[in-house]
Amino acid sequence: MVRSGMMRGGGGRGMGGMGMRGMRGGPFMQKNSFLPRHPFDLTLAEPAFPRVNQQPDDSVLTNALQKRSQDLTPTQEEQTAISNLVTKVQGVLDNLVIAPGDFTKAQLDEIRQVGSFKKGTMMTGHNVADIVVILKTLPTHDMAEAIGKKVEEEIQKSMKTEVVPKAEAIKLDFTDKCFEISNSLARVRCLIATLPQNIRKLEAEKHLDFKVVQSHLASIRHARWFEENAHHSTIKVLIRILRDLANRFDGFRPLNPWICDLLAHSAIMNNPSRQALPVNLAFRRIFQLLASGLFVPGSAGITDPCEANHIRVHTSMTLVQQDQCCMTAQTLVRVLAHGGYKHILGFVENTTVAKEMSVWDGVVVSPMDPAYEKPAEKKDGEEEDMECVEESGMEQDNGE
């Protein structure tokens, strides 16, 4: 895979054959400049390439997308269970912020809901809500354990006055990133973070991992941006479908929840009219963009709106992952063009359609071959090859 967009500067012959010599500081040394470019997008280019015929009837695909989204949406019972547990956990944590009483093992500053439950994109079978607990002090594992035990204790007390089935018993678990409160129907993850000004004070031996705390704070920015910009119902439909594709197709696995959020938003809202596109057009557009190289080196991709320095979200993927994502989309966009939407959406369970040859009404669709090959290992003393084009610093969103 060759980085596109690399351009060498112009010659400099326009000044009487002398180029840029004679300038202060000696000859002007021209440098290669990297200019990322957006791949060809028929939606953005439509004013320059008007359609000859009207859009064909795509109601079958539209209905299939809506049906798949409904299948991926938690049932009313599941949503009620997770909502009830979130209310209990949030109530205890809010009380620790306002009136901690005799609880002195940690000082809580703020509680924020994040992730798919907050965004309204939760998927069935994954009944998990996320809450970020921001501490005034530097977070340690002991503090997280103390808060978790306090939350469990207070919920147990409140449940003594309720008629609760034994199956609803509360369970407390701990991980390196959070503590979890769960029952038989739902789970709430409490992600521990600290005030932004405390980030640089974290010590690996004493406190929670720097990158973990940073990603928890990032999930707050993601939830806030989503609430302000991506509340359209069509975006939420497409996000669920994208996350399902990432679960079922190996080439799309690097598309973490935050990338899926931004990709769905861009496909629906980034168009000349600035009006939401229908879900069927946006769905086709995603495959066309990925197939044309939206997430490969040299592409402008999608800029993370919650990070500084114009970070492009696909730079968190390795070169191999970027190539596999593009290669998978190039195969599936042809399958989709020949009516294979049922295989792509999962109505016909066949994830090998992206890896094996298939025939659609006499048309053979063969999987694409990789364009990028890992360089051979360097001998001792030689410089090692970088796996990624650039560092993005973007961790996978733990609040999803």
C-alpha cells in the first residue's frame, strides 16, 4: 500500500533559471509535503455529476435495514432493567458527591453517564451502561474498591424495602479499569477518572493507568458531542448496524464504537444539503467510501471532533487493519450492488462472503487481495519499521 497524496514541490525555474537561489539563508531546500485527500465521494460530487435517471426504488433495502436495527435493539424489558439499575447506582454516587457523610476514602467531584446507553445505541445481548466517576483526588485501585463496596452496600440497603426476586440479587466485580454492579438482567460499569488537571500527576506504581483514565475522560467528550450533533434517529439505526458488521466481519473489527459513531454521522449528515440522508443511501455510501480508501494512509478520513491536532480516527488502526478494512469493503460493495444485502446484514448467516468467491445472478464476485505486505524483519542494527503511519493517541472508547 503506497501512501497517496505525497507531492513533491514545484521546481523553481520561474526566476530566470536561478530558482530560489540567492535568498537569505542560502538555497531554498524544497521539502515533500503531505496533503491528505478525501476519496471520491459520489454524494459530495453529485452537483458536478448530476444523475441522468431518478434513484431506483430501494424500499426493500430500507425495510431490511429497519428490521435489522429492530432486531439489534434491546427489548423493552431489557431497557427497563438497565434503566432501573442505572437509576439506583447513579443515585448512590450522586449522594456521595453532595453529602458523602462518613465516607472519606475518596472525594467524588462529578458523575457522568456515557457510552451506548447514554447515546441510545445500546445493542441487545449487551445490556451494559457506563458511568464515569470523576474524583477530585488521584485515583487508586483502593479508592475504586471502596467506592464499589459503598455503592453495593447502599443499594442492598434500599432493596430491603423492595420486593425483589432472588434473581435480582446485586453482584459487585472489579477490573483494572472499573467496578461493575450487576444483576441477572443488567450491568453498570463505573469507570474511574480524575480531574483533567490531575492527569499529568498520575504515577504508574500508585494510581490507575494513565491511558485508562484518559480514555474515560474521552468518553465524556464523546457522549457530549454525540448528544449535540448525532441525535438523529437514522444515525442511531446505522450505528447499530455498523457495530453488528464489526462483530461479524473480521475486516471491520478495528472499527471501534467511536469510529462507528463518527462514520455513521458523516455518511448521513456530510452532504451538500446538510440534511439527513435516508438510511439506505447512507448504508450504501459507507461501503463506497471504505472501498475507495476512506481509512487508508493518505486519506483525509474522518477527523476526531473531540481531540486536538486534527487527529484522524483511522490512524489508530495498523496498516494491516486499514488494508483489511478497505479490502473487505471492496468485496462487500460489489455483493451489495448485486443484491446480497441479506448476507451482509446477517439475515443469511454467511460471514465468508467477504473471503470467498460468490455468484450473484451469474456475476462472480471474488474477494480482493491485500495491497499491503508487512516488510521483512530487519537485521540486527537496522532501523525497525513502524507498524502505524502515525500515532493518534486515541484509545478504544471504554464508555461503549
